[in-house]
Amino acid sequence: MLQAFFSAVVFGFVVGALARWAVPGPDPMPAWLTILIGLTGSLFGGGIASAIVGTQTHGDLFVTAMASIGVAGLLVIAYRRFVQQRPVTGPEAMRLPKRGFGIPRLRQRLEQAGIDPDTIGSEGGPRPLQVEPEERQRQENLRKLEDLWHAGILTDDEFHAKRAQLLEAG
């Protein structure tokens, strides 16, 4: 039972990853969504293909696999159009999305790393985030403050008071 579940998860991930690869442009999404898209594509695409051509020969299995990936690809396209609200083709399709599962966190992590998320996929590639020196220093102080808090050196009250003071100064 557990082996069948694990096999289904791996199969869904592979089909979903191939579908994401088939659609041009970045489609950052959590692994669970890739697995869900892969399993849904396999269920519908594979089911329809199996019903039409069967599964007796290796050629039939190939058609079933391609149908699974094709339907999963259509689901990736639907996700991009309706959830991320961005085009499937053209220059904007190559840009990092602004909507979607996990996208706000990804964009925040890129900004913390000093990368402008809006330059990803543009001509010339990703560029550093343009931040004023005072703002850069404030962000660095906030990161250091969080590190001290996570290390247990600062209490919750000390952290929140100092953080509020730093945010007020900015």
C-alpha cells in the first residue's frame, strides 16, 4: 500500500515536471502542485488514451504516457493563464510571475538575496535590486536582528521592540 502511494507520487512528479518543461517560460510552483498536475494529467490523459488504444503493446503505453504529459501540459497552461494571469507565449511568458502558489515567498527571497525579481526573464538576465544605501543598511540590520532572535539571544519582546524601532526609522 505504501509502495503504491510512493510510486504514484513519484510518477505524478515526473509527469508534472515533464509537462512544466514542455511549456516555455518559468513556472515556479510547489512540488505538491507539480505532483497534483502530473497525477491529474495521467488520470485524464492516460485514461482516455488507454480507452482508445489500449495497453497491450509498448506503442500503446507510449501513446498513453504522451497523452498523460499532454493533458498535464494543458493544466500547466491553464494554471499560468488563470491563476498566474500571464501569457503562455511572448516575452511576458518568460518573466517571473507575480501571482501563484508560493510566488510571493519566492519573490521575497529573491529580494532578500539582492536580486530584482522583475528582471528575471528580461533581456540581460537578472539584475541586482536597486536599493538606497540607507535602506540596504536597514535591511541588513533587520536580518541580523532576526538571526539573533532565531539563535535565542533576544527574547520575543526585545525582538519586536527593536524591529518596530528599525521599521519606524525607515
